[in-house]
Amino acid sequence: MATEHHRNEIGGNSSTNEQTYVFSPEKAPSLAVVDAVASASETDPTALPPLYNAIEPDALDAMFESSQPGSTRRISFSYNGFDVTVDGGRAVTVSLE
């Protein structure tokens, strides 16, 4: 399944970008985070540090396992120099720290 990608400028400052990735329900949130950060940093996903250095991947996946689109569940954390937010609407938003 393809992941949709949106780049939004924050506050009109072109040097600060926020990127939002909408992922399919079949994709685990932990994998979506790695893909989103890899895309934002223009890095191969296998070259990133392990996600578990930032957050427990199984716990992240479990948190959204039964979440329905439009859910109000949301978690934010730092990973590989980015602020990452995952929400129940199946979106991952990344921005530079």
C-alpha cells in the first residue's frame, strides 16, 4: 500500500517544514514512523538507528491496534533528530527538532 505524503510549511518559514504521512491500516505504526522519518531525512530506512532507541515499537503498535480512523489517540516523541507525532487517524507527522 502506498503512503501519502504532504509537506506543509509551519508559520510561513520555509526553513521549518512539517511533513505528514498517511498510512494504510495494514501498515504497523512503528513501520510507518520509520518510513516517514526516512523519507523526511532522505535516508534509507535501514540506515536509521533502531526505533526502540526512541520508543518501544510493540507498545506503539499496540496503542493503535484497535484505533479507528479519526481516533483521538496521539503520541509524540523524538526520533533521529525529528519530532514525531502518530495519531489515531493513521497519520505520522515529522518535523525537525
